[in-house]
Amino acid sequence: MTRTVSNAGPRLSVLTNPRAERVKAVRALGRRSARQRAERFVVDGPQGVREVLRFAPGSVTDLYVDDAALQRHRDLVDVARDANLPVHQCSSAVMAALVDTQHPQGIVAVCRPVDVPVADALADDSGFVVILAHVRDPGNAGTVIRSADAAGARAVLLSDASVDLYNPKVVRSTAGSLWHLPIALGGEVAGLIAACREHGRRVLAADGAGATLLPEADLSGPHAWLMGNEAWGLDEATRDLADDVVRVPIHGHAESLNLALAATVCMYASADRSAVHPTS
Amino acid sequence: MTRTVSNAGPRLSVLTNPRAERVKAVRALGRRSARQRAERFVVDGPQGVREVLRFAPGSVTDLYVDDAALQRHRDLVDVARDANLPVHQCSSAVMAALVDTQHPQGIVAVCRPVDVPVADALADDSGFVVILAHVRDPGNAGTVIRSADAAGARAVLLSDASVDLYNPKVVRSTAGSLWHLPIALGGEVAGLIAACREHGRRVLAADGAGATLLPEADLSGPHAWLMGNEAWGLDEATRDLADDVVRVPIHGHAESLNLALAATVCMYASADRSAVHPTS
């Protein structure tokens, strides 16, 4: 059931039926298969919506807001309307049905994928990029993308057999960084390493088994950090494909750092020792 | 109900009643009030148990193992027995009743607190320490303790109004680092800052509002990193107590790094620029 109301802004249709086909179709985007079939994914909450409207407004196909969010996030709704994006006002029951979140924040965007081909992600051959090899945990993948952004990475390459970039938990964990730097998807790790090398990058595997300590690693030229799975790291065959295997020094008695922390320390070492200058 | 069985090792009493007072008393340690009353906390799973047996065996009062863990973690049980610690074999129903964990790992130690007075934590006046001011999230607190250990911090000071160090999630997130370096608890942030200064340490507040970029911060002498709450950071009055306010440069479009990532980058900068040498 759709009814039309008038308010201070343009006329909005209000979605009130949580069992409507349109609502079910958005809800289904919680599943990878549905995302791939529809070539759409969901951005849930004002932080993500703000970033996608700012950095990739053309990728937004629909915006859904409940009454409270319509007031609280008026600025975002205005931006969406100015860009002629369809804005759908929803009842809170519809909002709860749209996304499988414990605490819905009242604003949801449906978006087209934003990943780019590997060659495009590697077009800028300065600084450093990150290859995520078989990273499975959504929070880890998203957090590494966020810190790659913060550390000034030129791109992130996510291998096949990794978590889906458009998994809602990945999207949330990136805290908007999903739209801040080029991200390429898929392909075997060996192919991604080869592509980096073809684009003039040294490949540095980050691994506790590395012979080179991070403070002694050569980070001067264009390079790629290769980060392995959170549980089992990088296998020997993959490490052998790298130009160097680098370990973050462990000074105390800790066994290791987790993936996101190790990746962040490596990337900030790159930022610190190459000529990347802060933008803020 | 307790029955005694004989097996290849010494005779063990087997706990089979999940409603026994002893079992309830361990379960109750999931609550802060019960931990404070009993002056005990729980270490759940082989990683934590291994580390406490290795670094603070005298703090363990009881070890509980189910049948599967008795086989799988024979080495830990042997260490506990060699140290004359009471080892209690449990049915799986008792193990499930001992701790509130989704996936019990079959081995649980009950331990005495291991925190030390602030003055003791600051006795080693070299390198750097970390002050956690009002950190509320258990995973963040535990992760920062783990990375403080890895980066070679001399101590961690946890202010009042922070998460309880002995919260099971904090204990788990430290991945054993809880026993690897001195940790002092409680006291107001201002008092902890003053104590650091009395012990000859400069105090560096890590905050996005800082005027000094991390690569330009003076990390040469003994210092203390002051890290604020994960959501609201450090308030201005607290920042004003520090000798310098330092920010991690943000090179891309990310708004910030999360607490654990920012703390780790700061601490590794300290490790890298002071003369802390890796132990592994």
C-alpha cells in the first residue's frame, strides 16, 4: 500500500506495507546471491549514506527514510533530492523490514557496485596499494579498507575466496572508506601479485614468518602490501611470490597482532617513509 | 554430585552437577560485582589458560576441564598438576554452566587479579606506557592491551570509569597479554597523568584535534600515550593536562581511525623511534 502525503518539501510516497515486493527485494540484498543477481547492495545508516552521496551519488538508485530520519537527516534527504534520486518515505515497520539490523538507523540507500577493474585500480602507480588475500571476516576486511584510506593507500585489491565487499558488515566497517579509494575485486592472489608487478610495484608480504623487520623494509618505491587470512596468514607458496616477506616486530610477549592492526602498522610505515603527505 | 575416577594420571574428582554451588560461584564471576566480592575472575579457553600458567601460575586457584579438553590440552593439565593446582574434571553440562560463552572451549581457570599499584607499573621509567582514559568497549580495551604488549609498552594504566579489566571479553581480547606487562587500575585520569609525570614521563594525548602530527612528535624520551574513549575521545580539559596533543595523520578521506588502530600506530611509532629492540 502506498499513499501520498504533502509536506514542506516535494510530495513523497509513503511505504507502509512491510510485505511489499519492493521491500522484500531490498531485504533480500542481505544475501550475496541476491546482491549479485540484482547488482545492487544496501548502505545502512547516516554515515554510509552521507559518504556515498558525497563520493558516488551516481551509484545510488533509491533512498529510504523513516519519519524520524527525515527530520534528523534532512541534509542528506535534500542532497538526494537535489540529485534527483528517488526518496521513499517509510513507516518504521517498513524500515525494520528493509534491513536485518539490530538497531535500524532509519536511513538506507540502495546502490550499484563501485568496484573497478584491477588495471584501473592500479592506474596510479605511486605510493602503495593493499592486496587482501582470502580475508574472510567482514569486520576485518572493512577495517583494513578504512585504515588503507586513512594511511593513503592508492587502492585495495580483494582476492577471490574473500568476504563479499558488499556484505552489510563490510560496508558498515569501512565507515565510508568504501567510496574513498578504488577497490578491485576477485581474481587469484597470484594474478593480483603479477598485476601489481606489471604496474611497477614491489610486492611485500606481511607475515610473522618474514625475515625482514618492518623498520628495515624498503618502502621507498611504489609497492603493494599483501595481507593474508586472519587465521592462517599467507601460505608458503604465496609468500614465495612476493619480493620480500616483512614482519611487524613483536617487542613484548604477544604472539602476534591481529590482521587489521598489523595491516595498519605496515601501511602507516609506508605513509611515513614514502612521500605521502596528509590531507588533514 | 562428585564421583572419583581413576585414569592414567592422578585420581580426579569429576563434577557432574551443573547446579552445584561451586559451579554457580564460577558462573557468577561473569558479573563485575561478584568478581570484586570474590577477588577472582575467569579465564576461558586454552590460549588464556596457557598464558596465565606460563606467566602467573601463582594467580590460578582452580582449573576446570571437560573430557575433550583433558585429551586435547594434556600439556596444560600437566603444567597445572606439576604446580599443584587443583584440576577439576567436569561433564560437558558443568562446563556449559561454568561460563557464559557461545562456544565453550572446555578449559577454564579461576584466577586472582594481577593488576599492580600505579607506582609499581611506573617503576620501569624507560620507553613508553599507555593510559586508557574511560575506555568502555571490552574488545577495544583488550585489543589495546594486546598491541601495547606487542609494541613493547612498559605498562598499561586503566582509569576509573573504564571497562573492568577482568570482564571476560576484555580477558579474551588481550589474547594472553593481560599477563605479559604490568597493568594498573583505577584512579582519575588527572592522577594517572600526574603520576606519569612524577616518574619522568612526558604525556602525549592522542587525539584528532592535536596540533602535532605523529611523525613530528618527540618520542625520544620516556613518555606516556593518553588514549581517550572510543566514541568521544578526550575532552579539552584532559587534553590540556598533556604535554603535547598528537594526531595520527589522515592521508585519504577517512574521518578517523578507531581507537585500537590509532593507539597501535602511535605505540609502534614509539617503538620504532625509541631504542626498543624486538624480542622476536
